[in-house]
Amino acid sequence: MSWTDERIDQLKGMWERGLTASQIADELGGVSRNAVIGKAHRLGLQSRPSPVKANETPKKAAAPTPRKPAPEPEAPRAAAPVAPAPAPVRAPAAPAPAATPAAPAATTPAGANDAPAPAPQPRIISVGPGGFLRQGPGDQQAPIPPAPPRRLVPAKPSAEIADKTSLLDLTERICKWPMGHPGEPDFHFCGEQVNPGFPYCVEHCGRAYQAQLPRGTRRPPPPLPFGGPRVR
DNA sequence: CCCTGATTCGC
DNA sequence: GCGAATCAGG
């Protein structure tokens, strides 16, 4: 397998979302965990806490890599400028304590016993031209980029996907939201009319471009990147 | 042991 | 540029 633009995109997305290299490798398929890590580094996606990178020993007394016993005393070796960069540690999926289950008081005026209390949906900051969620003005959290292909189709007979949108059916005005996993028999694309200016239909734009919730709020279901571990 | 990411270096 | 081998922490 080679690193096509598309695969690189997927790698970036998943890496930024905090999936482990193993998960990414498994998801992409055809590459090893090491390949993913190597590529990520070459792409400059360094960041992310490494279990091994905790301390930085200024002295390299110990032979860290005996694979090639340097014959040279390495004279012109510039001293490694220890980057003091604390690096903006992206707050990952911090398990919000959520110790306070939000008293329903505010949302439940006295006497108002409306039963159909919809599930606590993410608060909509504003609505884009197509009706999808959009970030609030002051909210400059990086928008979750492309597309979390969730396993939406429970693997149906091939006849079932006979009229589904395939790769060949993609045009600039049909939704390219993936349904299922590439390579699987039921994999196809959404196929709806796109939200003008976007690669996805209105519905999927809503999923691709999510509003960042105000501090403290927690989306009940996690962003669910991909459908979890692939069932093979 | 398992997992993780980082790094090196032959290809 | 790629990724196996290796390192090293949890």
C-alpha cells in the first residue's frame, strides 16, 4: 500500500483525533503501526503524549541506538538545542468528571411536565448556510475535520447495495460520506445531493463539522471516530 | 507479558 | 519517502 492523498488525509484526521497508531493502521489497512507512526512524523504530526517521551535526558551517555556503532567521535555534532517548547498539549478526550448531573430545574419550569424531553443534544452555537452546526464566533477550537465513517450499514447482502452509490458514482455534487468501511462488500457512499460548497450533504455536513460545545458540557456519546475496532 | 509512541537507518 | 527494528515508558 502507498500513501495516497486520501490515506494521508485519513491518517491526519485519525491521528489528530487521538486514535492510536495501531488503530489507525488497522483502519487504513495494509500498513503497520510503525508505518503509521513513521508517516505521522514525516508529516510533522508529532505532538501527542508519548509514554516514552516524558523526560528528555540532555546527555546521551547511554547507547540509545547501538544499531550503528558510530566509528566517528562525531565531531561536528551540534549540541541539541533543548526545545523548551511545552508544546500546546491538545487536551485529549479528558474524561469529564461530570459530577454534577445538571439539575433539570432550569429546563423544567414548575408544572411543565412535558414528557418528550429530547436527549441532551449539543448546544447549537449557530447554523451554517446549509443548516449544519457551526462553531461559535469565540470558539476557536479546531473543527473536527472530515469524516468519521461510522459503521451504519449492518452488512447486508450484496443485492442490497446494488443501487448504492459507489466510488464511480461520485461527482462534485453528490455526498461523499462513506457508509461502512472501504473494502467491505457493503461499502458505499451517501449519494445525497451535497450541501453546496461542501463535499457532503446537509445531514453529513452536520456530522463532519461539529460545533464545539461550551466548556463543561459533555456530549453524551463520544465523537466516535470510526466504528471502533474493525470486525474482521 | 501487553500496550504505547519515538527513533534510527537500510532500503 | 518508507517502514522494520529497536528503544523505552506505562
